[in-house]
Amino acid sequence: MTTKTKLKEFMDNELPIANITTALKAKKDEITELHQSGYAIHQIVKYLRITYKLATSRQTLSKFIKEEIKK
């Protein structure tokens, strides 16, 4: 595997940290529905990772929910 191929694969699978909040905002409706349905933060993190390959921490998601959803 060439360096460019490895780089492209990494960039396809990983979002820059600055884009995590943007990605979470795009999934806000799904996150809200899961949260209001009683799913735990770690379960929502798992859902985002499996469904969208969106890796985020429980702390980041918890902060997002407090700031964006519980307004």
C-alpha cells in the first residue's frame, strides 16, 4: 500500500477534530431521539461509530447534548 493510499484511507475514515461538532450537529435529530428514548451516552457513541464511522468520546457527546439538545 502506497503512502498516498494509506493517507487517503485514513482521511476517509477519520474526521478532523474540528469537524466532530459539525458531524454531531448533522446527526442531532438521531442523537436527540436516542437520548430521549433512554439510551445511555456510551450506547449513542457506539451507534455513531458503527453507523457512521464517527468516533467521538462520551465526554464530547455529553457536552454536545447539554449544549445543543437541552437548550
